[in-house]
Amino acid sequence: MKLNHARFLNRLETLAQFGASGVFKGVVRPAYSEPDLAARDWIAQEMEQIGLEVQFDPVGNLFGLTEGQSILLGSHTDSQPQGGWLDGALGVIGALEIAQASMEAGGPPISVVNFQDEEGRFGVTTGSAIWSGVLPLEQADRIVDARGESFAQARSKLGTRAQGWVDPARFSAFLEMHIEQGPVLDQRELGIGVVSNIVGIRDMRVQIDGEQNHAGTTPMSMRKDAFQALASFAVTLNAKIASYVTHETVWTIGHVDLVPNAASVVPGTVTFSMQWRDASLARLDQIQDCIFDTLQMVCAEHGVTFSCSEPLGIVPTQMDQSVQTALQHAAQELTPSLWIDMPSGALHDAANVAKLMPTGMLFVPSIGGLSHTFTEHTDPKDLFRGLDVLAAGVTRLWRRNSFPSHIA
Ligand SMILES: [Zn+2]
């Protein structure tokens, strides 16, 4: 197939106009917002013009379908409240270009998907999680966003767009191209990352209860200071898990709510988020045990108590070996010495779709490792390289998979 780089870049630039932030090429396009739905309508038009059959499903996942069995390519076009022009958009527009070029070349058959709410206004990778059966629709409908709107209310904005579900059985594989959203490729001056696996995530809220009191009259020895307990917990945990984590393991206390949060009061309560990510399920469990042990020990020392919410998360996901091999061979052929195998530390729709069909991912560099910010960027020559490798990988995969039926 003959890819048209100018047409691809032009579509990416056009998509960036929907919800343009006015800062660099940034976008404000949260799921189900006006600019999000307008962008999806525009993409639906483009799909139709290419000759794909357009179908929105009941939650707004947008499919551009080719007849019969096909390979599915895509990602998502919703953004974080402050997002960049490439996150998700690259995978959808790249899929459109490959679908169009393959249509012009007479194959392989490519369908395109634009998943809804990958950025998790309501859940975690909501649209693909529902489509792949990870999240029941009835449960999703009850999820409420930060402003109090329910998922059911949000998806009602689809109006007459919403049709039936698309049968996953019509696709033989799913491939998602995405910006890395991290510094590895950029720092090592590489062009392509073939994703080996997507790390698992655990997330919970912890509350430590001490005793709120006067900061001038309460002697240090008599305090039950919730903040001091948290500070001690954070430092102790770092030391305790250092011996068995890998350089890819990450853990974060990203949100802290101190009560009453006043300069002259010994804090009585602190609530905080505790999130950790790792490629190994066993290590995720090991860290979880360590978090509980450390909380127990530290809280006893400080004379305070703690409680935790149920840890939620997503299990680590291995990418399909045959898809990885096709992408590796394509990368080796087109950009020898410029590609590596690497894990994904960020969550993607591919982690859900992998439950339904052979799935793989391809990364291109993020300049400075920046993403989820208006200044996110990638050199167009890296975008073109990603597109070329993805197309070559898809072609290899299709030939390989359809070869036995040809000779049968
Ligand atoms: Zn994304």
C-alpha cells in the first residue's frame, strides 16, 4: 500500500482544531463534551468518504467497518482536561490513513475504531472496557464524574448516533499506535517502541485518624498527628520495598487531604491516594502486603489508626506474540537500530481489547517525555516512521494469518 504522509498530517492538524486550547497544539476535548462529539462526527464523515461503514455503539465508541473479516486499528480522540494533540488522536488518524491506503491498494482489509472516554472521565479506559466486557454497562451507567454527571446522562448526548454493539468476532487482531508519553525513546534517540506488555495498576484511598488538637499547647509526646504518621509511612515504605522492586515499578501518593489543614492545629485526619504499578501480578500483591504492614507498624508507633478502601486496578497485560513479531520484523526492515521492545507504563485501550483478540501496540517518541499537557509534541518524521512501521506490520500479520487459507 502507498501511504500518504501529507494527508495523514493534514488530518491530524484538522483534528487538533476541535477543542483547540490556543496554547501550542493543545486540546480540551473530554469525553462527551461538545468538541469531543464534533470531532467524532468529523471522523465519521472521513470514514464514510474512505468507504468504511460507520457505526457508533451505545456508549459512543466509533467504528469504521470494512466488509468481512478485518484487522482493527485505532485508539481514542477524547482528551484529558488539558491534553495534547497526539495522545490517542495519532492512533485513530494513523488507522484512517492505513485503511484508506489499503483500500486504494486492494488490501489488506482494515477497520478503524475510536474508543470513547479512554482518559477516564468516568472510569478507566471506559469505552473499551465496556466493549470488551471488563466493565458491565449497568455498572458504568452509575459512575459519576467530578462534576456530578452520571455516565448514563453523558452517553445520552449521543442521541440518534447510538446504534448496536459491534461484534468483536469480525476482527482478527487489534493494533494501537500511540505516543510513548514517557522519556525512554526520546532520551535514547530511538524511533519505535514495540510494546511487550502493559503494566498493571492498583489504586486505593487510605485514611489515617489521629487526634486534632492545639498546636501550641499539645506537647510533642502527647500528639496523635495524622500528618507525621503519613510522612513516616511514605519514607518507611520507600525503604522497605526498595529491595525487590524493579526500575520499572512505580508508586505514588498523588492526592493528600489534610484535616483541618490549618497552621496552628495538629492535624487529626489525613486521607490520601496510594497507587502502584508493576508488570508482575505477584509483585503488585507483594507491594500491597508491604503497604498494609507498613501502615500497621507506623500507625502503632504514632498512636493513630488507619482504614483503606478496596484496592482497585487492572491486571498486567501481555501483548500477543504474533503481533509483536510482525511489528518487530517491520521495524527491523524499515528502521534497523532505531527500535526496541519496551513495556507500557501507561494504561491503554489495548489492555482491554487484548481480552478479545490478539493485540499489539507501537510507540513513537514523546519530545521531553511530555504528555497530558498542551505542550505534548512529536517530530512529524517520527510520526511518519510510526505510520510506516504500523502499516508494514499489519501487512505482514495479514499475510501470515491468511496464508494457510490461500493454499487450502
Ligand atoms: Zn491515550
